[in-house]
Amino acid sequence: MAFKIAVLKETRANERRVALVPVVADKLTKLGATLAAQTGAGDAVKLPDAAFKNVHFAANPQGLVSDADIVLAVQPPSLAAVDAMKEGAILISFIYAHKEIELVKKLRDKNITCFAMELVPRITRAQAMDALSSQAALAGYYGALLGATSIARMMPMTTFATGSIRPGTVLVMGVGVAGLSAIATARRIGAKVEGYDVRPEVKEQVESLGAKFIDTGVDARGEGGYARELTAEEKDKIAAVVTKHIQSADIIITTAAIPGRPSPKLISKAQVDGMKGGSVIIDLAAEGGGNTEYTVPGETVTVGQTTIVAPLNVPSLLGEHASELYAKNQFNLVELMVKEGALAIDWSDEVLAKACLTHAGEIKNEAALKAVEAA
């Protein structure tokens, strides 16, 4: 039995992405879906409605989702859109429950089965559905280029008739997907790169990209691939090693972000105050408050002779490729729910079970449930 998928147009400020691209629309059709999308859903990434085959377009978002079996979006949808969804329908998007308490309540009360893209487990089998990773890779790339264009220096070592210019130095702090992407990009443009992370197991990955790993002797591996909270003693030990690297860098790119929690402060005011003139910090963790004590999310500030750039929603700045990767992530998740052309969710599937935020009138994610109860 065919099922209907509806795609919402993103309405939040500075959001260019769309949850459907033509190549994925074709795949969903072959999977057995009938497709509908909000008029102009792809306009921000120069994807006109005419670029989509076999997709019905409608202007009114409430009417669009009212009979949909699955609703796809990038950002959390409006309360009105969820209210218009039929009971028992499926929503797939980023949610970030700790910031969207009323939305989570609405999803629960409306009996919506919601799969939150940020909850997709970080396991090998789920890599093709891991939107956090696909979007982080783009953010790291963008961050390296933003850093290179924010300083009054060249990155590669270059020899002129008048002499040679030394390569720029880049320090990447937080070596997850975004950090590795930033390292690789900075290396490609000729920078001398160092990488730092409190998880020593990433040392080999950093060195495989031609960068130097800064080893502080602290092991702060946590659950789910993220770092745990540091003790005061560990913070002091790290600062003693890392400060000299911070204060000798031309560009610092910070990427340490943990979904549902404030971004850890990797760089203190004192460390920024001691940085060399003309240096730049690109803070890719501004959504969670930033990785420096001087960061102002969404703004560029100058402290002494150092500039701190803290862009928001960085993947959206590369909207075309971000949309393509995100749409493929969502397709791979939807594919798990379809058997012989019909929706059939297998709750024994680890990916689906862990990605589920709400189902059958209940909040299934423990952290989200605690956030709602505490509100």
C-alpha cells in the first residue's frame, strides 16, 4: 500500500536547507511513496519546484501534512504544522528536545511517532543515516575556509623573488567529524595544522591527515563518542599544555559540541588575551554557547588583537550540498521503515528504537522525558 510523504518548507531564520532533493525524490518514489512538498521548499538552494518530478506542490503547510503518513523537515516544525498532522503519523527532523519542550509535548499528545535526526545512534550500521556527522563535515570544511579568509595572511608556505613566507598555523580543538574535516581542509590549503582532543584515541586520525596531535595526558572518553565532563585538576593539566599552542596559532577552529548540553569552554579569557596579534578563532560550537569565554553566538567580536567569529547554523551556509546529504540521510532512515512498499516499523531495530523521540503517546527518549518533566 502506497504511503504519502510530505516535505515542509523551512521557515526558521537563516535556514537554507530543504529535506528533499530531486535524486532522493526519485528514490522515495521507487520505494513506494507518493510525494508532496510545500511550494518553494527548495528556493533557498536554487531548487525550483519544476526540478522535482512526481512531486505535488501545495502552498498551505497545514493542508499539506494533514493526510501525510510521513512528514520530513530539517528544523523542528511549527506547533501549527504538528497540530495539523493526523494522529499516528511519522515526523522525521531535527528536534533538539531540550530547546523544544512545547513541541515535544505536542508530539506526545498528538500521538505522533517522531524520529529525531540528532538521536540516530553513532554506530557503524547507522552511518548512512547520521545527519549530525554529514552536516558536521560540511561545517568543518567551511570553518577552515572562513578562518583562512579572516586573517591578513596566506596559508601555504610560498616563495617569492623577495623571499619566503612561512605557512600559517592552524589549531583545531575538538577532533570529531567537524574537526577532522577542518584539519583536512586546512592541510589542503597549505597550513601547518595541530589537532587537540581530550579523547586520545583520535591521535591516529589526526596524524593520518598530516597534522600533529597535542597530547595532554588526559583521557576523557565518554559515552556515544563524546567527551565526558572534566575535573578541575584535569582542566588545569590540559591548560598547562595547550595554552602555548593556543597563543602561537594564527587560526583556531573549535568544534566541541554535545547535543542537548552547553558547549564546553575550551579557551579561557586569559588564553585569548595572550594570543598573538591578528589571530582568529572560528567557533563552530556557537549554537551551544561557544567554546570560548568570549564567544557571542552569531556575532563577530574583537578582543584585543584577536577576532572571534561565531557563526550559527553553519551547514546551512553550504545549503546545496547540506540538503543533498541530509535528504540522503533521511531516505536511508525511511528505507528501514518500509517493507514491500508499505510502512512497517520494526521496533527491534536498534537504529529506529534509539532515534525515536515520541511514539504512541509517550516520550521514548529518557533525556527528553527528563527535560519535559523538569520544565
